[in-house]
Amino acid sequence: MAKRTLTDTYIRNLDPPEKRTEIYDDVVESLAVRITPTGYKSFVYRYRFNDKVRRFTIGKFPDVSLSKARDRGRDLAYEIRKGYDPLEEKRKAKQESKMPVFKELAKEFKHKYLPTLRESTQKEYRRIVDNELVPAFGKYPIDEISRHEIISFLDGKAYNDDSPTMANRIRARMSKMYSFAIDRGLMETNPVSNTSTYKEGENKRERNYKEDEIKRLWEAFDLQDEPGRSIFKILLLTGQRKGETSRMKWESIRDGVWTIPAADAKGKRPHDVPLSSFALEVIEGMHPLTGKSDYVFESPVIDNQPIQELKRTVRHIRTASRVEDFRPHDLRRTAATYMAKLKVDRTVLGKILNHKGLAGDTQVTAIYDRHTYMDEKRQALQIWSDHLKQILG
């Protein structure tokens, strides 16, 4: 049992371990900080009641500071000496309050509120709720999701994914859900209302990587565990968005073409991505690991779910590659930049990236061009793949 005098700085700098670990405090007996492989840190109190060892979760760090956790640990010790079982009391309190978790609120929200909106608006709400909010917050009681956690999640979307516009949309949908909860008497306040929106102009980023940086990044990718190793390679080879790529399904790959379904695609219509021989080689390497799952890049912690958390892998890649400002979205921009240098037609490039503005699509042309440019896209992506091999040398 690891034990030391805990400090806030020590806990903050703890790296995620390979398996869940508890480090006990020298100051308050039986108090420990628990850290999981995903980097989640929380305080727990270990005690014995009726000859059974139990662990009471005090709260998440840093929402709960070390000093507050120690105070709570002392209170728990006093309650136990008086004959009270803290876990049993907590269970009773939860039964009485019946506070729903976020995914339950989402289900009620979609059933009772969304039908009041236009059909096109309903689809956008459902996409954000199901693909962004529920995976991030679904299992947590709605009154325990803190403002800090919401800001951290939105910052990841705005800065790490380089998508301030999407961060603002997610924020607006989440705020509407909490307003719905207030109207139904489930909440007293809206934790989203005190968060800020993101100014798109200030967050515009034009970073793409030079050849020597690409080589160092690729070498760093090879040092990572799967599926992190391969998903970053596919982002660079295909130029697609991280969210769509992380949800890639085996059933969506047919005859060398990956079809992003309308539900996942940003343009709300199916998007066909021809896969180069190099990309197919990377994807086939995943089959022995995730071939029994629906998802090519299956989460290493949740069976048959797509990978959600890549922040730790990003940090490791920055360190290993010495590209300290590395962001996943830069791989998409880098692929586009090199294809443009390789004389890929601007319209074809727009079709590959599923970017209406770059492709020159209007509402009318988008309908008639849905199934065109497949040969041109395949040729462009193969040219980029071959050039990338030359860079890697």
C-alpha cells in the first residue's frame, strides 16, 4: 500500500498509471487519492464496517481540494466510530433524491422537448447530444457535473480539436438541457450559464507540419499503444476529422472505401473516403485487436465503444516528437496542404475533406455531385500516401 504526505502539487502532477492506483495520506489515516489509467483523480476513504472493507468516494480532484478531502476524512472517521456506515447513508440519500444521471436527462429531453422543434433542428440536437454530450457526461448525476468539468470539456473541443464553433454549439445545447431540467424541477441552477463562449477569430489556426516534423511525429505515433498509434496515422493519411475517424466502423469499409454515415458526418450526408494502400495497411493492422468489435478504433476501457479520450496520448506524442504544439486537427490541415502542393484540384480537395466551401458546393450542386469525384479522390489520396512514404523514407 503506497503511502506518503500528499500535497495538491503532487496530486496534480501524477501521471496516469497502467492500472488503477491508490496512494494513501500520511496526515489523515485511511484517506487516499485514486488515479485511473484515463487520468481521473478522486479522493477515497477506506474503512471497515461489520468486518467488511469499504471505500467511500469523497469527490473528484481538483473540484475537491486536498484540505477539504482531509476534513471530510476526519468527519467520516468520527461517523464510523459512532456506529454509522457512510456508504449506506449515502445510498439512502441517493434513493430519496432520485437525481437522474445525464443520459437519463438526455432521453427525457429528446422525448419531450425535441418534438417542439423543426425537424432539421431536431437532427442537429440529437447528433450533439448522442455523439458529444452523452459519451462525456452520460453516467454522472446531473447535479454533480461541475462548471470546471464543463469548461474543461468545451476547451478540449475548442482548442485541442480546433473547433470553437462546435464548442459554442455544444455549449448552447447543453445549456438548453439544463434549462429543461430546471423547468421540470430537477435542478435549481444551470452550471453552463456561467461559462464563456469562444471567439472564432482568436482561435483560427493555420499550423501544418514540415517534413522533418512529420517524420518525428510518425516515429512518436509508433511509440504509442493502440488504438492511439493507428488513429493518428489514419488522420494524417485521410485528412478526415478526429470525431468521425474515432467512430469508424468495420462495416463502413467496403471495397477499399470508408463511408462515413450521415449521422456522423459534419455535412449530415454520407461521405465516401477512398482508402490508399498505405491507409488500408494501417487499418488491417487493427483487425487482430478490434475485429470482434463494431469499431476499428475501439476504446481500451469500454467494450464495443469508440475511443473517446486521446489527451494523454497527445501529451506523449508532443514529448516524444518534440513537436510541442502538436494538435490532432493539424494532421487534417497538413494532409490538405501537401495535397495542394501536389497539384490536387481544389474542388477534389474539398470533396476529400467534405468541406462545402472549398469544394464549391451549393445546395443544388451538392445534390447532383454526391456520387462524383470518386476516381479523382482515390487518385489524390494515393498520391499523398505515396508522397508521405517518401517523406518517412
